[in-house]
Amino acid sequence: MNASPLQPAQTQDAPTNTLYGGVTNRRVTVRDLAKAKRNGERWAMLTAYDALTAGVFDEAGIPVLLVGDSAGNCHLGYETTVPVTMDQMVMMSAAVVRGTQRSLIVADLPFGSYQESPAQAMHNAARLMKEAGVHAVKLEGGERSARTIELLVEAGIPVMAHIGLTPQSVHAYGGYPVQGRGDEAAHQLLRDAKAVQQAGAFSVVLEAVPAELATEVTAHSAIPTVGIGGGPGTDAQVLVWTDFAGMTAGRVPKFVKQYANLRQTLAQAAGEFAADVREGTFPGPEHSFQ
């Protein structure tokens, strides 16, 4: 790709460990992420939807947790993220905040909660900040969402943008196709990246885009890029936790690496429990009160 509309990012600081070693007694902040970008420090983000799981990831040192509307697919039984409501997002986000001490918590604005107007977005983002206690919000769209991002940032709400494949538009796409292929689509992605940066977003998710294009956006972006299906050249990487931990049934997206097989582990444990109950070996004396 040539003739990028983004200006090259400035990287001056020597590499240090800001997120995984430098912040231990407080929450990670958007300023820490900006410093990590300047230092060339990569970082991981995972989704979380409840206090228990979020606490595990917080203790593991994951610096940023996303309360994603992906809960619709992996926790609430929906086929897409579209049905997820603001009330559901507030409930899950509050639980994640309560379950953590160090991670920066970002919450998705669900479909229909910000597209009507910047004022609608302001109202619902304020709910997530005030009622749930999150530290930032995420919304989908590049140029089309720039004015909304600008309003939220002006009001003091940190915004993570999301461009490339935007899952809330699944019905418009007719599925989940890779975005940014071909010159016209690639230039649109570059324009989207420039628009959200200029609007004041502190970071931008690049989903399902060619690796070379994601690397170019990252090289010319002053804010951290977070890849999910964007190859290795982004500043950070995010995965849905049920995908990366092997809880998801059936096929997972090409960009997912499974680091565990919790579905098999839990199924085995449940089967062993049921067998013990049938055979009368649980509860034993050590599990009974005298």
C-alpha cells in the first residue's frame, strides 16, 4: 500500500515494560497505553463478562479487559451481537469492574445504543461510566462514527474505536467477510483509521483485515492498534476468552489460537461428578458434617 492518509507515528522512547511490570499498585490507564505505543511495547486484551473470570485475567496481568457485546454469541445464546441490550452490558460491565483491581476495563456500546445520534451515544456511554464504573467505551465505525467519538471524548469519556469488520453490521455484510481487500477498500480503512484518531480515540481495533494493511495502519498511527484477525503487526492483540480457552463449540475463526481446552476439561469433570453421585461415592466422609 502507498499514499497513506495517516502520518507516521513518532517513536522516541527506549523500550521499557510499562504495562506488565511498571503498573502494579493502580489501574492501567489510557496514558499507560499511549506510553506503551511510544515505547514499542505490545500488550494483550481479552474479553470478560463476569467477576470471576475477569479476576483470573486481572491476576494474570492482562492490562486491558473488554466487556464485549460478543457475550451475545458466547454467553447469552444469541446468534449475533445484535440483540445485546444496554441493561445487559451495564450488568456485565459492573461485574467485571468489581472483579478486578488493575486492568483497564473497556465496555462495548451495543447495537442501537449510539447509531441514532451523538446525544444517544453520550447518554448510554455515561450509563456505562456511572452505573458500571468502566474506564472507557468502544464503538464500531470509522468516518461514520467520528463525530460521535469526538463528542464523547470532549465530554471526558475515553473511546476505543473499532474498524474493519464490525460485527454489529453482520446482516449488512451477509456474514463476517474480511475487510480492506482491494485498493478502494484498503484506502477506506486508512481513512477510517485517520478519522477515529483525529476524533480523539485512544486506540483502535482492526478486525479481519489483511495483515499487510493492518501493519501499515499501525506504522502510521499515533494511537495503539489492537488486532483481531489483523496479523502480527499491530500494537496489541485481542481474543474472545471462550475462543482462546477452548470453550467454544465447533469451528473457531482462523485468527484464533486455542491455549487450553476448557470445554473438554469441564465436560470430563461434570461426567466424573455425575458418576460419583450415581455410585454413591460422593459425598464421602470428608465432605460430610458430623
